[in-house]
Amino acid sequence: MTILESEAGPATARQIGRERIAAIVQSYGAAIVLVILLVFGSIAFPTFLSVSNFTNIATQSSFLMIIAVGMTFVILTGGIDLSVGSVYALGGVLAAYGSAWGLFGAFALPLVVCGLIGVLQGALVAYGKMAPFIVTLAGLLGVRGLVLAVTDGGSATPLIADRAVVFLGQGDVLGLRLPVFFALAAVVIGSILLSRSRGGQAVLAVGGSESAATLMGLPVARVTFTVYVISGLCAGLAGTLNAAYSSSGVPTVGVGLELSAISAVVIGGTLLSGGRGNLIGTLAGVLLLTVIQNLINQVGSLTSSVQAVVSGTFLAIVVIIQTVLSRTQRL
């Protein structure tokens, strides 16, 4: 055995160790930071540990979590969906109008329309070979315009009178609002699809390398098309539940929500380039963003502009760390 061969073993072992540590931090970093913030909040603010505060965090997280589930599927393929905030608002408005026909109308109308928006965007990206950023940016503007059109320029706020619809937004089980259970169901179902189904594996393969996925015989266009439909349906469902929670379809909600969803997915460890990530990480990312916002509100003296700076800085740090960890794993 030569000196070079004897030195190669320890060097390789060290490299493997670094890669494992990088992978762990990338996958569970959001959860680790979340635990640290929970400990800090419980020490710094007496009211942070209250049941009502945790219930509020869970409720506020639920709407973003449902949207983030769809966004995770899109980003895993290497795409992006900037329209979810507008689709979320449209879903809420249509749910309010549809509630005139009861529970079925309140859910069917927004899900069908928002699903069709996903179909259109998915077709343009997958089969029209258009850039996801451009397609969904147009969707962001176009759908927001549609919301304003059906609400008289945003001046009309349709109300939900059907008690069954309102109950799905305001009812609770074990102290938690029902939208929380919808969000948890979305995470569980999405996780099963990603880890246990051929379609989920195809999503990861397309995001890892589209050319390699094509050579493997995977239906790349169909997979890409499907994730945008899923994203549209998730945004529509979240908007419907938010309307049920607030008893009205507010046309101005969801502005900038697409950035929060993207942030949560990225913070949760999903690579923006696609191919790597999971919904448990996304759940941690959503909770982390919500807890940060809650802690800022606990301070009470910070303006909205300062809150935006804090959130933006935190996201930038996470993206930088994620990039470094990805390079470490490729070395």
C-alpha cells in the first residue's frame, strides 16, 4: 500500500462525514432553529407559552401550510409559482359567492376555478415550454385583476352566511381550529405521495435532472403539468378555508403570500433548483416563519417595515447556508 492510498482512506472518511453533517443540517436545520426560538420565546415573553398563543400560531400557519404543500411540489421540479397569493384571494371570494349554494358550492366553485388556473399555467410551462417565472407572474397579475373584477374593484366583500361553511373555518377539535387539521392532512397526503408513489419519485427525478428523467422514460411534461394543478388546488383550498374562518371573501388578502410560501419551502430545506426536499421540512419552515412573526408581535414596538427587514434577512441567511451546504455535498 502506498502512502497516497493510506492517506486516501481518512480523507474520504472526513469528506463523507462532512457530507452527512451538511445533509442533516440542510434537512433538519429549520426544525432545530424552531426549537431554539420556542425556548427563547418561552423565556423572553411570559405570554408566549399560553395555550391561546399556540392555538393562534397553529391557525395562522394552517393557511400558509396548505399553499406551501403545493409550492413544495412545484419547487421540487425546479419550477416556481408566483400566482398562489392571487389564487388564494380568488379562492376566498369564490367560496363566499359559492356559499349561496351551501357547503358544496362553497368548495366546488373555488376548487374548480383555481384548479383550472393551475391547468392553464401547467400547460404553458410543461407543453408550451414557457418559463415558469413568466407564466406565473402573469398569473399573479391576471388573477388579481380577476379578483378585483368580481368584487367591483375590491370594494365588495361577499359574506358567508351558510353555517356549515363557517364551521369548517371556525369550528375546533381538541382546542384547534379545523383548518389546522386540513393542513396536517395535506402534509400527510403530500408526504405519502412523494415518498411512496411513483409519481412522487418522478417529481424528485424531474427536479434532479430533467434530461436524465427523460432518458429514464419518465413523463416529464405530465409531471410538470401536474404539480402546477396541485399548487392551484392547494391555493384555492387555503383561500376557501380562510374565507370560512373570517366569514367573508376579502379581495385584498394574499398580497405577497407567494413569497412567504417560497420562503417556507426553501427554509424547510427544499432546493430552489429542485430534486431534494420534503414536506416535513416545509412544515418546519412554515412554523418557523409564523413563530418569528409572533415573536416580533410580542415585542410590540417594531413597525411592519422592520418586520419585513427581519424576515428578508433571515431568508437570505438561510439561502446562503443552503447554497454552501449543497456545494459541500457535491465536493
